[in-house]
Amino acid sequence: QVKLVESGGGLVQAGGSLRLSCAASGIAFRLNAMGWYRQAPGKQRELVAHITSNGATTYGDPVKGRFTISRDNAKNTVSLQMNSLKPEDTAVYYCRVVPGLYSQDYWGQGTQVTVSS
């Protein structure tokens, strides 16, 4: 059974930092691309960051230069370091196993990030 468990969300003031983590189980983690997505109230879910199995990264335009995605294949975790947070970063953040050759599409339950002005 595939399980993705996000942690690290919370309330932070604008300009602050948070680090999200996603612990994966039930998949061959090192073979899969992983992603962080977010969904704000009334908006569509959007890509935040993506990391391939070999560590190549891609970022959504709104977070470039502020957020960093990383993975630890020994611990089956993917993390998102979020710096210089803005109120518009407020959303539920989801971890995703990107569907591909070695896995179907899986999502975590989400973790709330709230940035106050």
C-alpha cells in the first residue's frame, strides 16, 4: 500500500521560512520523480516543484529563487524548503508520486501553510 505523509506545515509571518517533508512508503522511491503541488482556496492546484529520480529540479514561476526541493533516497523522503514566504504562498501543499514507468499517480493528504502579512 502506497502511503505519502506530509509534515511541517503551519503558520508563519511573511518573510519567514518553513520546511515541508513527505515520507513515502510502498513504492520504489528512488526510481520515481516526486513533486510538491499546492492549492489555494478558489484556485486550481498548481505545481510548486518537481524532482526527477536523478535529482533534476523544476520550479513553478511564483516560487523560483525562494523554494528548494530535495530528496533523500536513503530515507524515502522529499522535502521542500520555503524561504521568503509571502501571503500568496498560503495554500494546502501536497506531495505527489509523479506517474511514470515505475509507479502510478499518488497524492498525500496535504498540509496547510498559512503566511500572515
